[in-house]
Amino acid sequence: MTPSNVMNIKNLKQACKACSLGDLCLPLGVPLEDLELLEGIISRKRPVHRGDLLYQAGDPLGCLYAVRCGSVKTFVLTDDGEEQITGFHLPGELLGLDAIGDGVHPCTALSLETSSVCEIPFDGLEALAGRTPGLQHQLLRIMSRELQSDEQLMTLLGKRASDARLAAFLLNLSDRFGRRGFSRHEFNLTMSRNDIGNYLGLAVETVSRMFSRFQSQDLITVRRKLITLHDIEGLRRVAGLHGQQAQCTAACEQRPEVSAGG
Amino acid sequence: MTPSNVMNIKNLKQACKACSLGDLCLPLGVPLEDLELLEGIISRKRPVHRGDLLYQAGDPLGCLYAVRCGSVKTFVLTDDGEEQITGFHLPGELLGLDAIGDGVHPCTALSLETSSVCEIPFDGLEALAGRTPGLQHQLLRIMSRELQSDEQLMTLLGKRASDARLAAFLLNLSDRFGRRGFSRHEFNLTMSRNDIGNYLGLAVETVSRMFSRFQSQDLITVRRKLITLHDIEGLRRVAGLHGQQAQCTAACEQRPEVSAGG
DNA sequence: CGTTATTTTGATATGTGTCAAAGCGTGTGG
DNA sequence: CCACACGCTTTGACACATATCAAAATAACG
């Protein structure tokens, strides 16, 4: 009705092919000619704002959502009414896959900041996947990876102490930000301390205390929402991820601290 | 080489169509004519015994495995070498889906008793799913449901006390046994107390104490591996699953104990 | 039938939740 | 632009649930 609508239609054309995070999202491995078919069913919504819901628990599954920019949290409501956060989602990640089983969203998705998401009608995606082996494969891969990361989270929640949980959480975010071209050493937490505690199965106070402790150990600097990682290897040690990446010789036992400008 | 091989070949023909748990497994929703194609790629192995491995962490993904009878546990090895159990799997359940992402099994699958499993080459399954919409849909559904159940487990591990965890675990098993035609009230635990504790993020001793407590509260009877549930509604209350099924009025506050023959 | 593994029970230690309150940033209205 | 109020975060004190340590009881296995 207004000129702005025309703009929106134009924006729609600016889909997967031009999207900077293509290879983190569904299009990875999908041949160019099929990509256009995928673009055909995806629509890009207006930006959503902090606190906006993408979908709510109980909603019928209409679309999956891909985060384009910003961040989103998903949570289920336990039977006594409190929320359990099931994930924080960064650009390139697909939301709503847990709704395919019953055709109903089991959790709610809420935007943590001003974000942009792509809407992908599931019916269309499924039909297209049947005709496009690369897309089917990528869809299965994405779901499989989510199963894998859930398994890691279970280990964290089931076996690890509070410091290991928070350290693993920070390292996980660092890694995911890094893959998206952001700094691995410095990033903003878009979720509250409360959310972090909820996700990690810890009280808010414990999260806060651990942040303070890590800071006093020169592992990180905390300045409100801004986190700076100074000693990633040290964090790995706290997280219980011994020498996963670099060769772990004597170096694991040394390294007292790395001073950095305060 | 021996006559017994001939028997095995005959057994192979006795595939999905004749399988008693067809509608719990992959074939659900797959039309009859496509079912034969599915049967074509599935092979049924000899029984596996207690302690046998179906696959190990690090193995390349060759096949998915469907439990036909018996039970299997899957676990990842944490970086400091201890195992974290990620699931117990009953007949009709599909194992190895978490390997699709990287083409490598992230966890190990070990049979808890004498079991029988079907081997499903993933390549073939994927190719067939591309030609069979019903099969593709069922595969996506199975993976989605697993995501959903992981979310529930996260809530359990993150928020619930030890009694709620164990109660929820028993109810979950009861429900799954029930769906498979076994008793919902009485079943054998094929896993050790250690395994249960590992899975639920509890010490063995705590699991044992909770079993004793539930028994003294007349919620269950424990006789070694054999568990009998006497008061499912009571267990639901302990698990924090308030009035999910029946209406929960004043009864929730009353009911001091229900005596039963000891 | 003896040996070993598993399970149960008890005593104690400790990490983390809970309660309480202060500090700090953010946003709002005068 | 400043003052106030509100929410979020941090810090402290304490209590409690559960892990840990230790040992007995019981089942499993050769």
C-alpha cells in the first residue's frame, strides 16, 4: 500500500545467493541452480526487535526460521511454568527443527536484540529437499549437528562444575562468533546473566561469581555485557577440554598468566 | 560356509513388513510399495550380545542401526576419558543419527543385553529418501523428535533435583515400554545403577538412595533390576509433571502415602 | 563355593542454591 | 540536563542437597 512495500519486495530478491553467511546456513552444498529454487520459497521479514517472538510453544509448524543477523533464544516452559532455555542462536542457524516431529513448536523463540530472520515454509522446504539431494543432505546434516551439540550440552549439565560450564559456554560462543567473521576474543553477550544461568543450570549469582573469578584469574575481562577472552588455553583447561587443538606437551602445565592491558 | 548361513539369508527376507514394531520405526508412513525398496537396503545382523559394540566413536558413518529387540546405550567420551551416556535405546529406535553431520560417529553404541539390530546403510537410505517423500518425512520426524527429547533431558539435568530426575526417568521408560506392548507398570532395567546415575548426572549412591526412598514411599517396588511402579500419579508429582494427564485438584496436596503389600 | 562386581547404607565434606542487600547502569519524567 | 526509580548485576552469609569416602550386604560368575 505504501512505497515501503515496494522496498520490501525488492529486499526479498536479495536472498541466499547474496547472503554473506550462505555457507553457514542451508545453502551450503546446494548447487547454484537449485539455490534459486530455495530462494523462491524463502521470504525475509522486517527486522524483529528485542523481546519479539518468532513463534510460541504450541504454534503449529508453519515455517522454519534462519537467523540472518542478531541473536535469538529458544526455551521450553516446564510444567511448573518456568522457562528452560534450550539454545542461543546466532546468524546462520536454523530454528524450529524440533517442531517437525509433531507439527507443533515445542518451544518459544524470542529475539534478544534487533535481528533479522528468514522465513522458510517447511512444506516447501521439504518438497524441495525431495527434489534436491544436496538440500536434503544439508538439512539432515544441520539436524544431526544439533543432536551432536545437544549431546555436548548434556555432558556439561550432567558432569561439569559451574566453572567448567561457564568456560565451555564462553569458548563455544567465541568459536561461533569467530566462524561468522567476528572476533573470537571479544564479543557482546546479548543475553542476561539470568539467561546464561538458566541455560547452564546455574543460579544467576553463581554465574556472576564465576565471571568475577575468571576475571581475577586474568582469564577474561568482563565489562557489563562485553567479554574479552585473554587466555583461551586457560579457559579450555577450566572447561575440561585438555589440549584438543594444539599439541598438549609441557605447555599445559605452565603458563601462569598472560598479562594484558587493563 | 555352513548351513547356518543359509538360515541367515532367509532371515534377511523377514524385514520391515513383517516386523512387529514397524510403526515405531522408519517404515511408519511409508507406503507399502516403497517399503519393499527400504527392505532392499536393510540387512539384519545376527544377535549382538551384552557388551558388544555396534559402532565406536570415531568410526566413519556407514550404517544407521535400528534396534529390533533388546536395548542399547550410547555414550560419548569426555576429554578426560570418562563416559557420558547420551541415551538408552529400545526397540524401534534409530541409532547413529548424530553421525550424519560430520560423517563420523561422535559416540559409541554398546548393547546392554542380547539384542537384535537392523543395519541401514546411510547412503542408500538417503538416496531412497530422496525418491520417497514419505520416507524423507519420517526420517526428519525421527530426528526432530530426538531433538525434542534432548530438550526435555536438558530441563531435567539443568533444573531438577535428584528425585525428580529419577522419577522422570522411570516414567519415561514406562511410557516407552508401554508403547512397545510391554507392561507400563513392571519392567527390567537393563542398565546398571551406575549407568542411570551417569545418564541423569547423579552419583550411583544417590540413585540407589532414591530408589530406596521411592520404595519406602510406596511409589515403586525395587527388586534388583525389576522395577514395579505402584503410583504413577505420585511419580508424576515427584517428577514435577503436574496434572499433565489427569486433572490435578486438591489431591495434589493430600495423599500422605498409599500402603501396599510389602 | 570362592571371587569379584554391583548395590546399598552410613558419615562427612563441599559446591552451589537461596536469601538478603548493596552497587551500578539505564531509562523516564520533571 | 538532572533527579529519581527500576531492573540487572554483584557481593556476602548461610543452609542444604548431593558428591565423596568408606564399608557392609548382596548378587553374579567362573
